[in-house]
Amino acid sequence: MLDTLSCLERFATATRLHADLSVQRMSFGDPAYVCVRNRFSDTLIETVTCSQDGGFITSWGYRLGNADNIENAAARLAYLLAALPS
């Protein structure tokens, strides 16, 4: 069984590699999530969860990628939040 909490922790670490992104908060409740924002905007914020199959899903249902390639999922979120490439 996939450890979704560990996947979210690794996803948060990968998003921190993008200079324009900031992890606002993490929750390990039900559901567990990571809230990430573009540090230069008050409105470019997204909440990401990890499904049991390892998919990273935004609050509006967009699939960013999966746990097999966390860096690409974080890069896709950076693109959606208009962050500059790392």
C-alpha cells in the first residue's frame, strides 16, 4: 500500500526547489494535503492531495502527476502557479 503522507512530504520538498513557490501549510489529517502558493501573489494558491494510487490532485481535480515522478508533478504545479523555472 502506498504511503500517501510520505508522498506528500516529498512533494512539498520538490515544490520548495522552485524559487517562486512557498509551502504555506501541510495537514496530515483526513484528507492530508499540501497548500502551495506563488510567493509573489496573494491569489495563486493551490491545495494538493495524494490519492491512494499515488496521483497528486489539485483542489479543482487536475491530476499533476504521480508518485513515480514527484519532481515532474511539482514542476507542473509551478507552471500552473506561474512560477519561474527552477
